[in-house]
Amino acid sequence: MLTKQMTFNKPWQILIMVASIVLLQAQSGNGYRFNKVQPNSIREFFSLECEGDFISKRETFSVLRNICEECFNLYKNTDFYDDCRSNCFKNTSFLKCVSGLQMDHKRGYFEEKIKHVAQ
């Protein structure tokens, strides 16, 4: 099998190649995004449209976020992960995650937690 060596005569060719690789990685669905924020941070809290004092709601926020993380680990779908967290967890995707994780018996518990962080 013959292989052809790639040669780059101009610096901009290398830049284009690196940018292409980075964009392909970002679109590959591996869970990494350019706008990724630190997990369980105040920035993530407000980016998901949660309201109130982050410090007093941090533990509750973390519990809800972990449900979406577990769901992502189960389904490996970044879009569903984003949907699960959207609108501060007040969405049908979050409840589908609860069902998918076979935690329907805790649905009321999670709905109360959502009210706590969304107010």
C-alpha cells in the first residue's frame, strides 16, 4: 500500500488543517463543546436559566445535573443531555431521563427539586 506524504508549503495551510481537525472533533458528538462551562459552577447555573442564590441551591442543582449526566452515560447523546438540562431542568427530557434510569418512584422528589432551583 502506497501512502502519500502531505506537504505544507505555506503556514496558512497548516492553520486550515488544524482548524479543520478541531471543528471535526467538536462535531463528532464526543460531549465536548466550545461553550462548555465548568460543571456545577455558578456560570452553568445561570446559563441553564436557574434563578436565585446559587450557593444555597448548589446541592440541589448538583443532584439534578447528575441525573442528566447519568442519562448521558446511558444514551451517549449530547443533544439529549443539553435538552435534559435546558430551562433549569423544567422539561420533558429530564422526566424521560428519570424514567430511563428507572427512577419513576422518585419523580415527585425531582419535581420538587426542580421547583427549588427554578425559583
